[in-house]
Amino acid sequence: MITTPHWQDADTFYEQLLDAQAGLSPDQLQAFSARLVLLLANQVGDAAVLAECIQAAREAA
């Protein structure tokens, strides 16, 4: 799992993320976030890395 900054263009990504969420209801935002997580997880693909990411996110909560 990569924990150091690994962005090609963080500002553009953040802007795209905010634009995609604009105007969504709380339910739509939750569904959007779930779909995005699944799409990104599919890009990672490695079950061990995904498990580490889940654990790290949980610990940060």
C-alpha cells in the first residue's frame, strides 16, 4: 500500500471530485461514493493491498 503522496495532478482530481458531487442529495452522494470506491478498487485489483487500505481507513476513522 502506498502511503506517501502519489498524485499526478491532485488539484485537478480534487476539482473533478467536487464537481461530480455538486448538487447531489445525501443519498445520491453516498451512492456516488460507494460506486467510486468500487471502481477505484477494481483499478487496484490486488486483494492484499485493498485489505490494507480498508484497515488503514478504518483506523483513521
